[in-house]
Amino acid sequence: MSIDAASAAWGPGRRLLAAGVAHRFHVLGRTKVEIARELGMSRFAVARLLDAAQERGLVRIEVSAGDDLDHRASEELAATYGLRRALVTPRDGRTEVADLTAKLLTEIVGPDDVLGLAWSRTINEAVDALTALPPCTVVQLCGAYSLPWRSDTSAETVARVGALCGGPTFPIYAPLVLPDDQTARTLREQPGVADAFARFADLTVAVISVGAWSPELSTVHDVLDEDERAALGERGVVGEVVALPFDAEGRVLDVDLARRVLAIDEAALRAVEEVIVLVAEPARARAADALLRSGLASTLVTDAATAAVLRAPGAQSGQVVERRARS
């Protein structure tokens, strides 16, 4: 058959028939056998019409996970880093990541869960965006942010979640970074702080944020004096998570800072079944890449701009470690 003859065979009558078959199949959910019986044709003819309708553009299949999710970017990042899930908002900004995190927590946290919260502006906004949560236990993962102009501490964040869900809370009313390891050990034994630390072993969900080793991108970097910042940079620190400094391979470094902070340690964090990592700025992407490759996270929530950096060719700078969570 010539091209002209083939086009003529797909005139308005045949296009109408194909569209009707496609509507019955894709929209009304009828089987090919049911459509064949209804239209008086064989199911093989129905199948051929369905294939041809899609090939000729009469049927366009669109898949969407919702306006707040880029499902293709999400699936790609989850596969790249071996995550349980990655949630990528199609827009940029901390507020978008916070809103998506609040929806995820509402979905996955149950009354038997023990929810751990670190401190970050994104986590604070996620808590503000929560409208409901079952009566779970809420535990603070690290001490209070230590700069005098910050009044929104992690203890207040934990208290807000506790007030919302009505479950027990375990805040840490002490600074995040302490002057020496002896002070840190002493405070870990104090009532209240010790109670929170004792619940780390029971955590089922932890929400943390990635800090990059740069001004205003870390809860720890700006607290330290210039000499210590530089010394840690020379040791290869690219970021921190709950005040634990890690290098470009995502390895938590055995440095003095790690011993004089009030925070969950790496082993306890790795034992949590669901570790949700929030990243809302492209400037944190290098640190996020290192952390995600370390196998610490199970879920990533990020924005379009940060996801674009993580998805760029050559962005993943090393091997991904398989995550080992408790069963």
C-alpha cells in the first residue's frame, strides 16, 4: 500500500473508531474481549487498533505523581543512591522540601513509631507544615543550635510535634557543641539528656539535614572558631550531619569535634530503619552526594535545583555503599 493509501485508510471514520476503542480501554477500563463483543469485531482487531491509535498520536499517556512531585527525577535519584525512595519537588526552595516532608511524615509515621528530629531550618518548617500526626514518641537527636541570634531550637521543634500528636517527648535542653569531651560526657549523664539518649536505640524514623562545610550552610561550621574550621577543612571535611563531620566519601571522621557534641552517633543513626535526609540548596549538593553514597540515608527529600546538580553527568563522585538498616 502506498503512503497516500495508508493515510487515506486512516481517515476520520477509522480515527473515530480507534479513538472509541481507546476510550473504552484506557478510560472506561473495559477488556479487549468486552470491546470486541460490543463493537462486533475480533479482539485481535481491537488490539491492532489500540496499538495503531497510540502510534499515530490518538492516545497520549501521561503519568504524574502529583503537582508536588517530579516522579522521574525521584526514581532516578533513588536508583542512583540505592534509596528506599527519593522525593523531588519540581520547584526550588526550602519551603517546598518542608511541605513534602510534612506530607511524608503524615503518611508513614504511626502510633508505635519513635520519631527522631534533628535541627535545621528545613526541619523546623516541615514541623510547622504538619497538620496531624498520630500519638508517637518524639526524640531530639542533637542539642540546641549554639548561635545567640537563633531562638528556634531543636527542643522547641520537638515540643511542637509533641503538642500536635499528644505523644511523649524527649528534648535535649543543652547546647549542641561543647567546649570539651569531658563536658559532653558529663551532660550526657544528666537527667533529661540521658533520657533522650536512651531512646536513640528505639528510633524507627529519623529526620536529619545535610550541612555543607561553608558559612551559613551548617549548624556547626559557624559555631567553631576560624582555626578549627580550617583544621577540619584540611582533614577533608565536606559536610556534617547532626554535628558529625564527614569527608567526600561520606565517612564520619574521628576528630575532637565528634566527641564534644551532644548528638546521636553514627552507629545509632545507621541502626534506624527509616532515615530521611532533607537537602534544599544546590550549595549543599556535594555534601549531600557524599552522605547519600555512604549508605546512611533511606529517603531523600530535595528540591529541583539540588536534584539537577545531583543528576548532572559525573555528579556522583564515588561508589555507593549499600545501606544496612536493622530488620
